[in-house]
Amino acid sequence: MASLSASYVASDNYIQRFWEKEAIREKTTLDVPDGYPKHIDSPLAWTGAEVQAKESEWRLNLTPEEIVAINDALAKFEANHHDLSELSASTFELPVAFSQRLRKLSDQIYKGVGFQLIHGLDPSNYTPRQSLIVYAGVSAHVCPQRGFVDVKGKGVVAHIVNVQATEDGPKTTAPAFTDSPLSFHTDNCEVMAFFYMEPALNGGETLLSSLWQTYNELAANRPDVLHTLARPWVFDSFKSYDLQPPRHVQPLRTLASDKVPILLRFSRYGILGWQRQRNPDLPAPTEAQIEAADAIQFISMKNAFKLHPKKGDLLFANDMALIHAREAFDDGKGVMKRHLIKMHFRDPDQGWSIPSSVENEWKNVYGSSENKGTREETWHILHEPGLEESSPVNG
């Protein structure tokens, strides 16, 4: 176990030791699990260096005319609608050419590099409520369907802030709601989006990495890790089990689909904990599971692309093909400055399918919220203390 990092944040020594061990590892004769691809050939499988050279494919700079159109759509929505749940591409009206330009971003999210950054907005020009209208309104032209972001299946926005910044903040929480680094993880949605309301004073950069590139490297060099990931795991929620019980999952699944050959849903936090320790009544993580967690983290880190978003940027990332992390940040003493608003989206027209084994999970995110089949959404305009406990994945 000495060569494994049985902690949420791996030290530089553990990272070095991992790669030293990989360099001398003998070639295995083990194959990938039955039914899984030996290699995924897709634009969604990339290294950081490759996407660095493709900025024109993942960055959209709004023109002054387009920003005026967004502000006009905001004014018209406010004049005609009160309920934010009425936000859609039809109620947030943009010129046809601009709407089509945004709509084409979905192709890059699902078939290209897997993420898109929209630059040019300034949240300082809007009230908090108006910021949400602009965020959800523009997003509706990219990916039309919203998802829930909490375990209750009610809230559609999550405020990512350092809740421990002030003296009255909670003593323990999940890593997502601190100023510490986030290990690579998925959000278990289809498209994850961030609106960068306020950047950190220093640090806090978003890291993206291709899950499919990680899979290809594991298939070529460490198929044993794929076998481990394709077996049952138990992820702790580190919160009240009445709110969110432990998840019994198979992190890696094959979908037998040309569009989505594999689905990997992973959180290092769920297996190793952090400020909150894993329930001793749950099965302890095995050495093979910790080794798999290390492999995902360190290979993702090796291939990662570091974004440097500015205030007002919108990021859309394909959560079924990419994995994301965050660098540590500093906001100054006692200040809750860095503020991201997270939402979940999907594009039904893209036709990505999911395995029946996670169909209920998808319905919880994108389906109805009421027994009568209707969908009731809660919009938290501002962060409220304790709201972070409702977040299903916390790093």
C-alpha cells in the first residue's frame, strides 16, 4: 500500500512513485473486460497539448452585437415572464443567426473536443437574478434541456463557493466547497456547465481531461484497472444517509454504442473521503480500487488541459466523455470571493443513449420531479448556508 495514495489529495511524491512504478511494469497479457473496446477512436479522446492547438474549435467570443441581443432577450423575458422555469430558447429570444451559432456548439460538445467556452459576458452588469436568466437563456440555445443539480430533484442551480472562508462556516464539508484542490471527477450528468461569476484572487483554474483518452491508455497498459472499475464499488456520500445514502455502483460500463462506447462515472472523494471520513460500516476500499483511483487521477492529470476562464465566461463540458478538476485557490483571509454557478444540461437531439442500469439516475436528473409527471424547479438566486449539502457529487 506504500506506493498507493490512500488520500484524497495525492502528494507529489506519490505521483512520482506512481509513474516510476509504471515505467518498470511488465507488459501484461490480460485483455480488456469482455465486451469493452480495445481502443476508442474519437475526437473526444485527446491530450491537453492537442486541444491547446484547437482553440478555434472550443472558444466562442461574443461580438458586441451579440451581447446587445442577449441584453434585449433579457429585457423581453423580464417584461413577459416571472417564473424562471419558463426559460427556454423560445422565451429567451435571440436573432436566428445568433441562435444557430450557439446551437452548433452542441455538435462540438458531443462530437468534437467535448467542451465549449463562451467569452464576453460581464455579470457585473446584471442583478443575481438577471445573471441566472442570461445563463439559462443562452444555455437553452446550446443544450435545450435542463437537469437537476441536487439530490432532492428540485434545484437546477448550484453555487460553488468556499463555505469555510468565514469564521461561521462549517468545520467539515466536501472539497468542492473549499479552497482546496479538487481531484478529477465526473458530475454524473450529460453536460455540465459553469458560469464564472467571480474568479479567485489567485488560482482556482479549471482542469479538463478526456476520459476516453484515459480509457485508451488503461486499455493499452493497465487493463487490470479496467477490470477493477467494471466491478461493484461502494461510494460514501459523507452526509446524512436520509438525504443521500451510499451509492452501490459499477464505475465503468460498456454501452455497446458507436457514439458512447463506454461510460465512466467516478469520484475519488466517494471512495477515500477527505475532511469527512468513510463510514467504517461500509466495505473498506481494496488495494486494487485505490490503485484504480490513482490511475484515473494521475493519467487524467498528465493529459489535462488547463482553462483560464475570465469573469463572465460560460463553460459547457461533456460529462460523459470528459472528467474535470480544480486547482487550489486563494481569496484572501475571510473572503468568499470565487463564485461559480453550476447547471446540468443535455441535448436530446444528439441521441446519446445510456445503459438501462443507470436509467433511473438519468430520470432523477432530467425527468419529472412530481408523482403526477410534472417538473417543478427551484432556482436559488444566491448561495444559502447549508445548500452545499444537497449537492450529489462534491469532488
